[in-house]
Amino acid sequence: MPYQDLIRRDLDRLRLPKMDPRHVEASMRCVFGTLDHLGGHAWDRAIEEAVAEVQAMGAEISETLAESWGL
């Protein structure tokens, strides 16, 4: 399952269905590079931290970051 599908599921769980999962993935990649090693609690914590970062950056900066990762 692609990361954005997993992230979208978590955004729905967090009641943030309008947040762009590409923005969250890009924020996560800034910290971790690859995401394959994250599982369970580490994944949940990474999602929560990335969501907070995306909210703090705003849509314009988050979009630029996502584009820089090719997302």
C-alpha cells in the first residue's frame, strides 16, 4: 500500500480528511528519509509530528516541500 494511502487513513482517523497526504509524507521524509522502517507506535508518532509541522508551515510551504520530494 503506498504511503499516501496509509497517511490518508491516519488523517481520516485524526479527523483531518482535507489535509494533503503528500504534505505529511514530505514532512516525514525530511526527518526520516525513508519510511519503510517505521511501524506501529513509531509510525503513529511520526504522523502526529508531521501533521503538526504541516499545520505550522501552511499549505504554500508544504506544497513546495512536497514538490521538492517529487510528490
